[in-house]
Amino acid sequence: MIIVEPLGGLANRMRVIASGLWLQKQTGQKLQLIWNLKNELNCPFDSLFYPINDLKVTSKKEIYKHVKANNQKKKYKKFLSFLINKSIGIDYCIKEKDFSDPIWLKKINLLNFVLKKQNLYIQTYQEFGENYIEFSKFIPKEEIQYLIDIQTEKFNNNTIGIHIRRSDNKLSIEKSPLNLFIDKMNYEIEKDRNVNFFLATDDLSSENELINIFGEKIISYKKELNRNSEKGIKDAVVDLFCLSRTKFIYGSYWSSYSEIASRIGNIELVTLNKEIIK
């Protein structure tokens, strides 16, 4: 069995789940999803999406809090991790730190590895495998889909997605400043006067500034920004799927949200980065 425990917010979790679904399809193993309620995402999976075939969603068992990464540099730690994991029914545990270990990554063949292990536990923010097609399996619940449909009725064939990530993401703030988006939006208007923009952002000041500049060309969903509330997470799903229905997306640097929206809609993502834009 494959057990995935995705970490982080909505988009990070979705890409880990999509990776688990890819791995399940390649290996024929059962797949279990551990969905934790935390400050960065305090909403049950089944309040957001319809059930996915062959994916069992559970909360974290107390015993799994003791699971240890099997990839250890010191022999005694490696042996201790082996004993602890075996005692709780885990044959091998992969954790976030393993994905940044180039030696471990070079050795590992994940498909063969899974087939050799009876119970594999993966806890990470990271994606793995050819998971793009798996995003089609995320179907928003009816109440969320209704809100998505209302927003996207305002779109035309030239609606461009704008995703501006702020909050605590220092790299997005530094490398994707607001002026880059303003320049690109002005450029698109010069090309086509009928263009408009769907804006998804976690920063009200950026939203207000763009509305002041571009007026009715901005379409945005009035949402709750608190990720520690169920409504805040549902609203994040609305924004994500609205972005996925645009012509293409101008997105923020170091944002999985921009990336996942483009994959859901199978549309182009142009990441704005001041270091490479002349």
C-alpha cells in the first residue's frame, strides 16, 4: 500500500495527491491519503472535492506520528528508523528532506521501489512522476462548482488569468512585484481592447490597486482569505479553478498555486520574474 501525507496548502497537497495517483496507476498498489487539518488548510477533503476512485481518505492515525525517514546517514539512526517503522507496519518512509538529497534521488527508482515495498509512507510538499493527467480527477463539490460557474460566466475568449501571490511568500514578493503584472496587462490591452483579466490574489492592496488602474477589466471573486477557515479554503478552490478556465495565466514566482491552475486547465503559465524580464 502507498500512504501519502501531503504537507502545506491547497496546491501543494493537490500535486502530492496527483503524484500518489500516478504512482498507484503505475504499480497497482492501494492508495491511502492522510489529510490533516492545520492552520494553512483547515477544511476536510470531502468538503472540497468529490471522492476519487480508489483513493481512501483518512485522518492521521496516532501511531503514524512516530514514523521515521528510513534514509539516514548514520547507521544507528538507519537501524532505529527501520525498527520503529516496522513496529507500526511501515516498510519504508520517505520524507520531505529526502527529495533534497541528490545522492538518494540518484539511487532511487520510485516505481521499482514501490513494487518491492509492502507499505510505503510518503510525507512531502514535493511532486513526483508524470502526474499532469491526474489533476482531472479533482472535481469540486457542487456548491463550489456553482460559484466557479458564476464567476466564469463573466469571461470571454480573451480572459487572461492573473495570479499574484503575497502573504508570507518572500520569493514571490521579491521576484514578482506588482509593476510586472501592470506592464503585462497594459501590453495585453494594447494588443486587444476586448481583453479582460481574472485576478486571483491573497493581497487586498494589490487587488485594489489593479482595480483602480484597470477598472471593469478586472474580474475577481470576493473571498475570505483566512486559510484556517473552511470557507477560506473553499474560496481558494474557487479562485484556482477559475484561473484554470482562462486563456493563459500570468503567475507569480515560486507559487505552486499558479502552476496547478495551469495544469488543471491545461493552459500556458507565464511566470513573471524581474530577473529574467528585460
